[in-house]
Amino acid sequence: MINICIHGHFYQPPRENPWTGEIEKQDSAAPYHDWNERIHHECYKANSEAEILDDKDDVVAVINNYEQINFNFGPSLLAWIQHKHPETYRKIIEADKNSIPQHNGHGNAIAMCYNHMIMPLANLNDKITQVLWGLADFKHHFGRDSEGIWLPETACNPETVEVLINLGVKYIILDTSQAAFYRKIGSAEWLDVNDGSINPKRPYRCFSALQQDKYLDIFFYDGPVSKSVAFDDVLVSSENLLNKIFNAEDKDVKEDQLISVATDGETFGHHKKHAERTLAFFMRSLAPGNALKIVNYGEFLEANPPQYEVKIKPGDNGEGTSWSCVHGVKRWKEDCGCGGGGGWVQQWRKPLRETMDWLRDQMIIIYENMGKELFIDVWKARNGYIEILLNDNSRTNDNFFKNNTFKPLSQNEKLTAIKLLEMQKYSMLMYTSCGWFFSEISGLETVKILEYSARAMEIVYELTGINLETEFKKRLKEAKSNIPKYKTGKGVYEKLVLPHKHLESDQR
């Protein structure tokens, strides 16, 4: 039996102004107000009502593609869809519910780490909070526990694996290039697959290095098929996709095999116009009509428990690997060349990362010193703060303070506690991976993470009177812009972030 699973990673960088919570007009997204609106129309909504056309271009069926594929939504994106487009949101949630009886009790949706932080580069507490917040956000929307979790950019290293195992995550999805060695469970001989040659048609078990009886299961998606879907013309027709799937079949294998495809969900309709229609016809008609069994990862894993174990690559300095940087995770910390073009360089990435690390560490000191006067356990309290973010009402707030504080707090103490937790929220949002992904520090995504930094420092000043901004800007001077009018990250911050911050502060 050939099983087919297509996974869509649906995500957009958070675009909300950190002072107002609203997305401002983005001219580059015209004719739409902003990029979320544009991509919603082209992709998220389109996939909830994908049209199948006949040879006269008449609509003969309307398919909810989320019922057909494995998928995840970034928490900030799904919250935006819920608020701005409740009908699309309803169809996404309904699709997951409808998929459960179709797949032996396993839903199509899985969780994602909370704000697309590169997990191997995060400190341990941030790793833990990112996973816990992602799992809690998933349960809030889908009403059930998630079996798997999507790692931003599939970035992973051994410490990340240990965190996932400790927090009960069942499976993740990685690129074949991220595998190092595998062997039959119980065998003594490890086989080297550092060249990317691991067989992606079966799941693998990754055992904890610290607790030998604990493990995480890993699916490696089919690289050639996935890359063709994302970057070639495969989605021009459903027949092209069918042929690509059949070409990936291993005809010498007698056991059930999985053809696993993973790509940005925005491929279907945004990156490739009307590709949601191709996907709909393929999944609804071509696949079952050609003896392909449509599964999701949870269903396949239950029916095919791993017979092989795997070790993933630790990456340089143990910092892991990813699906979008051939140098591991250097794209998010230095000028590795990925994302370059037009003669622009990314020298700014390293000083930006170091500046953010400095700011994060300053805020850790403030959080721990002030938080220990309020919270029983400051990091447990931060992990639990997601409940307030998801359900900001008096009952949730009362339960949070009852479970996390030494004694009943005054209103001023509660306000201080919330500000400390908001400071920590922004200290994680400022690591959203999109800020390092492209070639220029003045880009929309990098300006956004600088805004998060500014909001965090503003809260620090409100709490302590400490001005971190002067040193922050001094450090940003080391981050060279490709655009002369900005010169450095300091120029970007002063020209694109500070006027915005001051305007919003004045309005408040």
C-alpha cells in the first residue's frame, strides 16, 4: 500500500503593532490592506473552499482542503483568522474534527511552537515555554491535545529533542538532510546517512540520551517531491503531482510505505495561484482513484510503529540544522550567504542576534529579581501565562494568581506581575525567525522584531526606571545596513521604530 500524506505549514510573521495590537496598512500588499488579508484571500480562505472545475470551467465541487491534509497554523496567524475571518476559522476547526473519524481517531491538525523562534538558538527556558505555549494554544482552538508539533524552519538539535520528549510530544517532521545515523531497533550497527540518504518512507524513533526509555518519533519528508511542489511547476496540474508521487515509490519495498510531502501551506494559492484547486482534485479524486491511501501522520504512526531508530545531526556547536539553511541554523545568527542577492550582505545578522541576546539576558535578571517577590516559581508562572493570553477574563486571572503566587496580591502587585510577564512575552517575540531570514535589516520583518524589543524595553522602564535603550542602540551600530540612508541597525531603529513608538505612546 502506498500512503500519501501532504503537510501544510501555514504561517505568517506576526504583523500586529505591539502598542495597538492592530495591523497597519501595508502598501506592498495592495489591493489589500495588509499581507495577512491578501494571503487570507489567496490561500487560507481559498483552501477552505477549494473549487474543482470541469473542462468548461464550471464549478462541480467545493472541497475543504484542511480535511485532506496534515497541517499546522502558527498561533498568531490562527488568532488573527479567528478575529478577522471567523467563517474561515470555523472551517479550519471543523476540518480537523471531521478528519478524526476518517483517520482512526487521529486529527489532521498539529501544534506549532508559539512564535516561530529558532528552537536550537533559544535558551532552555524559552524552548520549554515555546512548546508549552504552542501546545496550549492548539488545545484552546482545536479542543484536543496535539500529537505532533511543527518546529519553525524544522530547526532542531539534541537539546530541543530532549525538551519535546519531556513535554510529551509524540512526533515531529524533519528534512532528510537532518538525519545522521540510523539502525534497526536492537541492532548494534549504525548506518551513516549524513548525505541525506535516509529512507523517508517510514517513521523513526529517536531515543532520549538522558532517559533511555523515553523517545520521540520522527518523520522525514520526501525532499525531491516536496521541493518540486514548492519550487517547480508540479502544481500546474494534478496529474503532474500524481506522477511525482509514483516516481517516488520504492517498488522493491513490500511493506506499507509513506510518501510524505511537507511545504509552506501558502504554496497552495499564494505562492502558486489556484494551486489549492490542484490540491483539492488530487486529494479528492486522483489519489484514491489510483490506489493511494490518504493518511495523516498520527494515523500512519499508529499503524506502523517505528522499527528503526535515528540520531539527528547536532550541527555546528550543537546548534542544530534546519530545512532552509544549508549551513545549519547560521541564517539566523550570521552572514552565511543564505537569502542573499543583488550584492547585499547579511553581516548585520550576528550583531543583531548578539544585541537581542544581551537584551534578553538583562530582562531575565529583572524578571527573576522582581518576580521572586511575587511568584512561587517565576518560570512556571511564565509557562502558565498562556492561559491569560488565551482567556483574558476574571476567572482565568484569579486562577492564575491563586496557583502561582505566595499570597493574595494587591492590584498594584498584580499589575506589576502582568507587566513582568508581558516583558517576557516580548522577549520571545523579538526572536521571531523572520527577522533574520532576508537580506536587509530595514526589512518589514526585522523592523517588527525591533518593535517588540522597543516594547519590552518600554515595560522595563515602567517597572524599574532602567533605560536599556541607550546601550541597545549602541550595540545596533555594529549591524551594517545595505541601504545608505540607514547606515546601521541604530539608524533603522531610530528612523523606523522610534517615531512609531513615540506616536503610539503619545496616543495612549
